[in-house]
Amino acid sequence: MKFPFCILLFSIGYVTSSGYTCQGPIKLAPPNDLTQLSFEYSETSVCKGEHLVPAPADITTAWYYPDTWRESDQPPRYAANQTCVWKINVPKGFFAFLTISAATNSTKLTVTDSVGNEDWVLPIVDQDPYFLLDPQFTVFLNSSEEGTFGMKVIWKQIGTLNPVSEQVLPNVVPTVKTSIDCDNGLIINSNTKVSLTSVRPPIYTPEVIMYMRNTVIFDGQSMNDKLIKNLWQVYQSGNHIVSSGKYLTLYSFMPGIKSDSYALIQDYQNVKQFGNYQGVSCFNPDLCPVILDARNGPDSNWTSIINGRTGIIASKNYGTLSNDQNTLETFTSPSKIVYDMSLVFKKWDLQGDATLTITSSAGGKVISRDIYNSTHLPPDVKLTFGDNLVIKYDSNGAETTGVLINFSFDLGQTTAIGSTSTEIPTSGATEMSGGTTTKSPPVVSTTTVGTITRRTTQRFETTTKSRTIHSLFVSISLVFISIMDRCFKTFIWSLMVSQVLADDPYKCAGTQTIDPPNNISNPVLYPSGWDTKQFAPQYAAGQNCSWIINIPKGMFAFFQMTANTNQSSVLKMTDSTGYITTIETTNMEPYFLMDPSFRVDLQANEAGEFGMRIAWYKVNPTYPTSWQVHPNSTPLTLFAGDFDNSTVIEAETRVNLLALPSTVTISDLNPYLRNTQVFDGPSINSTHVGNLHQVLRNGQRYISTGKYLTLWSLFAGFNNVGNSVILQDYFDVKDFKTYKPISCIFDFIVCDVSLDARQGTAAAIRYNPSYFFVRDISMPDTNKLSVYTDFVTDAHRLSDYTSSNSKTNTPQKFNGKYITFVLNQDQATVSMVLDGTEAAWSSAVDSRRGFFTSPNYALNSSQQDYEDRIKSFSKVSNISYTVDRSAISGAATLNVAILSSQKVVSENIYSTTNFPGGAVWAVGDTITVKYQANGAVTTGSFVSFGFDRYNSATTNNILISIVLTIWITLFR
């Protein structure tokens, strides 16, 4: 007789909070078929090398690895210490549906799609789905230990694309789409570019989330355009994607998969100022699994002072007139450590009785307390210290636009206890050799640039950062130590006084040459051993030091300095083009420098601080993109990411280049414009003339010597800096003595632009994808300001302003991407704003004059539709209009109406059967205009209008005169 026996295996491990429970006795019975074992064992498989997997002739046949494995089985084991690559082909018109089951340990397992997007497979997955396009995708496995792995691929034909089209517009809330909305295809059209960010489903399960891969995004109007990412990859990236043109296409491979994922889509104009922009999901009451903390309350750490923390404080209704602007914020160091505090007062409104109070304290004692009001305005920057900071803004009932303050906390350089806080004044320039440098906030550089003279050493810029007070920090702490033994208790009071002492100043006299190390992955620090996270070492007085840093051909240098020079000392850096930067104070600001060398010179008349870091990099290969600019043509705007592989611009005469600053407002990213180099010719082998930062700081254009100009970013991927350039054929701008770009970022803040034509005609161009408003123009009675759309010709002139009409003819709305202001002589200041309410565009006083135009007026375009209205401040006014220039062709129509108390007084619908005539006027309070191209390609419409004081007697006399004229004509 055979007696059965059992083998009992225990598996002991950590159990999560969602694990099983086993309370009480449990009876286990053997199965009916005793041949069924309760454990598995198999040999490990070896898959070393690269494997090419073609699609089968019969696409209904699935491919498995290993070929004997099926998804209903446990995945087989693989051996340790091997690298395996599967390159799996996908025919055109098909997609591959890949599922992976695995339990990996110390193994890299990735899936890379056809355009290089790499997904890391989670450590434990069961039929994890991937949707992959032609021509090929890759599965990569690199194992240092054993694990289990199996995969299956099914090839499926892509369904018919029957897309729905939707438009997103600037200054309009995002549109929200789910994955199901993309089953038949979804084409998004924008005015500028399309921004898309992805939000995960509320149900946080791997199965639901991974099906976000089902929806893919293409950079264009069809699936034939370049694949960008899928929704899961966009979500994982923590940032939005931006189309290269006006279109994005979304498509879901398998219809009906409801993953509840969302795509937030909008015009890039709305978010272009953000360096990083992501969708945030927050469905649980605890911490949200996103980088941004989306909670309210103490758990958000909002009130904590943390080393290196920066942020913004803004009133509730900042930027809008409101009496609900009171703000109270308190920040505290949890560990009671004393921090340096920096406050940058960006904007404030202290009208009437409004006050702004800043209080810093340490150990419960007030370090500084400042109360700002209409007679005591805040400085640009306030530096203080402490373990507690209170910021209080009180409008005291006044209607104000509130306050906007940048703050930062830092352990780096602490002011001595007992000293006062420091304010950086709003004005007060320091004379420097070759230029004037205005004091500015810490971290943000202020640079004055001299005239660029090609192939000379007369180009310079001076960089200054606000000084932080350096002193010996004496911290006095009272330590209470209690030691208890069995027999007695002892109390020890200890007073600890520590003092930070500087090392002896170093000497560096003479000229030193620095070459790249053999291993260029190791940067060079000077002085040797300096920790860049610490203060810069102190140099001795009374010496002249020079460093020549060599850059071999095929390399570039990434150079940073920390310096704090005495006013009598001079520190300057000269790049390979002869451009000189004079530095007073800086903290690791980036410089990107080209071969063959650059030079640093220190004239140390008194002791100061200086340290530098140099890293060498190999130049990446370039794959240039080409653009052309032509005379009498629309300018070309390119953005930071467009220069990663080099961009060559060709003109018919010469190339005119204007550089615009970063649109990121939370920190100064303009120094990163040094990354983009400018070459005077058709390639990066042409003459190197500088970088975009130098062009920007010069405040003027750069003009090529020939027909070509090349722009190239040494480091790729700096598109989030948000800078741009405007490029034109020199023929269009050759008549301007000075020519500069206009940069205005905030919607609600008035931006003043000054033009100086005392040495000759001055011009300034503004690029804006939608529209903006001129609120006011200040000018003497000796000059004329002409405004043009797109480019400067008589056919594109919108208006002429003089001192006599500049008040009645503003505010004015300007449609169109490019608006150029040309001043013939003397000076003028143009006040601009993006917000129509701030400009008071829609309200008219008597004597007001202005015009309405299509968005692409004077250009042949089907995108000419617009609608607008203006209402009189008076109860009624004499309202007149003239359709000066209007392209009525095809199905295009123009509707102009005058209303009184919302009732139509006069209305004309112009079309090919009713062309516009002369002036039209009526008594009313509102004028409305609506132009519709209805698919026709036209040059748009231009309608001028006027509001005049209503006088019933005058009006009656005009009417009588008109009637008599008609009567005489009829009966003559």
C-alpha cells in the first residue's frame, strides 16, 4: 500500500497593505489528480544577440517569444548576464500590438518606438500593451540576474482615417478630449502652434493607464506626418508637446478603448511663456502623484522655508482693478535655521491708503520691518535674513491691481546678525569701462552692450548682479543637555559660539594656459579643489592675472564663474570673436564658447572673490534646415528649438536678424541665449560672429555680409528657454537707421516702447500671433509715427500718428502677426498692452477715431474672419464709418451696423452684389463689424470709424440739407 505524502513550500516576503489575510484555521485538500504538481521548474533561456523579426505573410498569425510560450502560461525564465535585442518590422499601413508579461529583477527591459521614444517596462507586468507604428520598433533586455519574460506581437491594419477637425484659439480655454474622441482621427488647427498636455485617468491601475498608449499624436494634418508621442508618453514626460506648425493629429488604433485619459489642447500662444507645462491629475485626498503639489493646507509645504526655494506671491485678483486684493503670507523655517531672503518687487499698486509690509525675524526677534505706501515705494530688490518672513498687502478699501513679488530662500550667504537688511535701489547707475551697468536683482543679470564692430575687439558687455553682503556669521546657540543616571541628575548649560573664517587669499599673478583634460568628462576648476556650491575663493590684492583657455577644433566649452569683485578691480572675459564681457558680480552664469580659445583677465587692485569652472564638449554633427526670406515679404520667426541641428537662412540681398528674449518670467533664462551661435555664411564653418545673447544685449539687429546666415545651438533641447528670432531680407529694412524687436510678455501689464530717431529713421517690429492694443502714444509735434502690418510698403500702412491725432486715435487694436512702427525723427513712446479691457478698446469717447482690420489684412488669405464692436461712453453719439479698403470677392461678406439701445439704426451687408460706397453715419451708441471670408481667399477688410458729439440741432440741419439737395436734384 502506498501512502501519499505532501511537499509543503513556504514563501515568506513583504505584504503590502492590500495583501491577503489568513486569519483562522484553513483546511487544504489534495487535488483529485495527484499528478498535478503545485510548483514549476524550467531551465533558463538564452537570447543573446540581435534578432530581426519580420511581419508574417499571414498577419492574422501572432508571433511569440519564446515561440513555444503562450500568454495563458507563466512567462519562461531567462538567464542572467546577457543582452538581447529584438527589432520587429511593421509594414506600412499596419500597426503592431505588443503585449509583454515579465517579472524582472535588476534587468533593463525597454520598448523603443519607430521615432526613438523609449518606454521602460515595469518590474512586474502581465500582458502590458503597446501600440507601435512602422517601420520598426525595438525590444531591449539587459539582465544582470535571472527573471521571467515573454512577449506576443499581432499586426493589425490601421483603420480608415475619417477625422473630425477642431480649432483652438489664443486667449480661449483649452479643449478637452478623451481617447475615444480620437477613434476616427482628430485634427486640431491653431492660429500659432498647438500645445497638448496629457492627464491620466482617475482610476490609477496599470491596465487603464497603459491603454493611454493606444492614442498617438502626429505633427501635422495626417498620419503621414511625423509621429511625436502617445498620450502615455506625454504624461510621463511631465511637459506638454508643441506642434512645429499649426496642426496636430490624434488617432486611436483600437476604437472603443475607454481609458478615461484626457488631452488638454490649446493654442500655444496661451502657454508660450511657460518653460514647463503639464496636466495635473488629483483624485485622492492625500498627496497627488505629480511634481506639482496640488493640495491646499499645511501638507503642501507652502509655508515652509527650504534651502533653494523660489516662488511667487500675487494678490487674488492681481492685474485687475479690485478692492479684494488683501494678501497675507507667512513663511517659517521648520528647523529654525537662519536663511538669506531675497524679495524682488515685480509689480505693486500702492494707490490711496494701500500698504505693503515686509517683516523678517529670527529667534522671535524682528530683524527688519518695512512699511511701503504711496510715499515710500518699495525698491527693486530687498535682501534680508531670518527664520520667519511675513508679507502683508492691505489695500485698505482702495481699488488696486495688487502686488506681484518673487521670493527666494538660500543658506548660501547669510548676513551677520545685528546688521540691517539690504535694499537694491530702483535707480542709480555705476559707471563702468565701456558702458553703464544698472544695479539689478540678484540672480538676474543686467547687461549693457556696446556697438558690435565686426572683426575687432571693441565689442563688450558688462554684467552685474546685486551684491550679497558677505560677513562672518556668528551663530550663538544655547544647548541644554540633560544627563540622567541611576543615582543623580546633572544639568549642563553650554554656550556655543562658532565662527566661519576665510582661507588665505590666493595669488594668481601672470598668465596661465588651461587645456582640456584627457578625459573631457572631468571639468576643470580654478582654483583647484574649489567646491562650486561654496563661496568663491578669495584672491589677494595687488596682482594682475590672466587665463587663456584653449578649445580644440571640434569642441566647445561650457564656462561658469562665481565672482564678487571690488569696485576698483576689473574682471573681464574675451571670447574667440573678440567680444568682451566685464563682470562685477556673478553666480555660475552660463557661457558657451567656441574654438580656438577664450581669455579671462583679472586686475585685482583690491581683494575679492573669484572661481571658475570649465567643461569641454565635443561638437555634435549638424543636419541643417534651410529657410528663405525675400524682399517685400512676411518676416520669418524661428524659435529656440529650431537651431538644434543648425538652421541656414538665405536672402536675396542680405539677412537681417533680430533677437528676442526669453518669454519665461519666473527666472532669467536670457543667458542661455549664448547657447545659439551666429555664423556669417551658409554653414557652421563660416565666420563665427557671436551668439544670440550678444545680439539681444546690443539692442540692435545683426546684418549678414552676404546672402546667408547660420544659427546653431551647441546644446540641443533648450527650446523651453522660450526665445525667438525675427529674420527678414535686408531690402525690407535698409532704410532704417535703427531697428529693434519689441518684447512684451504680460497680458495685463502696459509695455512702453521707446523709439529714438534723432540720428535717423527708427523702427521697431512686434511679433504677436493674434492681436494687441496701443493704449497711448507720446510724441512731440515735430514728427510722424507710421504703423504697418506684415512689412513696410504703402499698401501695408495702417495709420499715421502725429501729436495732434495721437490722443483721439488711440486706443487702437492691431491684428496681424507682425506690426512695424516707423518714426521719422525725434522721439516717441508707444504704450502697448495685450488686454483689451486694460486698453479700454471697446469704449469710445466723443472725437474718438480708429479702424477695424482683418487678422491677415493686405495678405492673400482665407483666414480673414473677425468680429468686433465699440460702444460710446455717451448716451448717443454721431457714429460714422467708411469701408476704406475691403476685398469683397467670392462668398466674402462684410456686415457693419450702428445700434442705439441695442436696436439697429443702420445696417449694411456688403458682398459682390452690394459693394461698399462712401461714408455712412447714424446716431447711436454702438458700432459692430463682422467680416466673413466664407472660404474665399481675400486681402481682408479695413473699416475706419469715428465717434462725435451728438447735437440734435446740427443733426437736423444736416438732414434738412441732404433732403433739399435730393429734392433740387430730382426736380431740376
